[in-house]
Amino acid sequence: MASKWRELADRLAEQIRNGEYAPGAQLPQIRDLVEAGEGSKSTVHAAYKALEAEGLVTSSRGHGTVVREQAPLKRLGLARYDKAKWRDGDEVAFIADRVASGRSYKRNEQTQTVSRVAAPAIVAQAHGLPDGTEVYARARVVKERSQPTHTLTSYYRPEHVEGTRIVDPTPGPAGRGGGFRALYDAGYEIDHMQETLFARIPTADEVQLLQLAPGEWVVELHRTTYTADGTVVEFAVGVHAATRFAWTYDFKVPDSAKTEGESK
């Protein structure tokens, strides 16, 4: 059975989606809902925080809780990695998502730390290294204005990135074109990648870092990036606030039977 704050959040979300509260409209003050018997102050507050985490409202001192004018960010699939974006321009992946969503951005909305660490087992396996081998970890937190949207930590073999912009901890992408351009300039042109996604309950640290409401889940991303000869040049783990993104994929539908016939 859903908790009272969840029931209230779901009811208000439905009212927002069906237009009872239009974009830009202010939701009732917390005290008004308390007086109307919708629950305690903490119940209503938790419901409003859930709506905020789900991207339906914004809250600020002096303005109350207001229905958002815009939908969750598009998180592009194949299109965000288009070589023309980062090789020939400066549209790194998180910026490609913002552009596709019609949203503004600043390069310093991505902060980062870079360090050499003992490779966790999953990282060592992806790179084909013994457990505990030292790798570079480039950890980013990406925000839309003041609200975090996701984290992404990329792991690299030192011999691939030593001396490149990838190991520079300056906030923002790793120079013009970001990490993929830095790899390209170092002689490692990315060719194909594999992404695995799964939803899970966040850790306590992730709740705090991503400013998640009670009950909010995350989507974890594992990305393995290869050169044409199969060399792994990056393994990345991302943690996304689930309701702050709409995941969009546009791709040509394969026909393996036709491909097999042509190869005979």
C-alpha cells in the first residue's frame, strides 16, 4: 500500500498532466493542503519534493511550488555520440542532450575530479586487466543550473590517456570536443560501444548528491567504448535521476537474415 505522501504526489501529478494545473501555475501552499486534510506538513512536503524530483514542478523561496514549463531532458541514444558533433565541433554528449531538448547549458555545469585508482572488478573485467591494476577515473557530476541530473565516471588505461586533456580536472568537458576528441587526438578513434541500462534503488550518498526525493529511483548506465580493432578505450558508469530524463533511441532496424544471405 502506497504511503500517504506518495498517494498525494500521484494525485497532484495526474492533475498536472491533465491540465488542472497548467505550466507556470502555482500549487497550493503546504499549509492550505494540511488544513484541507491532505496530510501533515511533512507528508505534503514529501509529496512536493517527489513532484520536483520527477521534473513536474520547481520550488523556490518566495515563489512556492510551480508547475514546470518544460519536460524532462531528452537523453539521446545513438545521436549523442555522432562523431561530427565532437570531432568536428564541440557538442559533447551532455550538451547534445541539452540541444536536442531545446535547453540552455553552460560548459561548467559539468564538474569533475580525476585520480588514479585501483580498478574495481567490473572495470578490470571490461578493460581485460588484472583486478587492482591502476587506471584513471574521471568522475563527473552534471547539473542543469543548480539541479544535478546525473553522474558519470569514465575509467581509462593510463597508457591511453597520460598527458591528454582527459587527466586535466578543470571543470567542464576535456577541452574542445571532450573526452572522445582527446582520445581521437591521441590516436584512439572510437568506433563502436555497448550500453547496458538498469534501474535500482539509490544509495544514501546518491540520494544526497542527486538531491533525490524519498522513493526516487536511479537508472545506472554501463558504457564500454571500443576502437575499430576491438581495443577498449573507456569503461563508464553513469547514475541518472530516473525521472529527469526521457531516453530516446533512433536507429535502423537490422535484418540479420539478409546480412547472412549476403555473406554466403
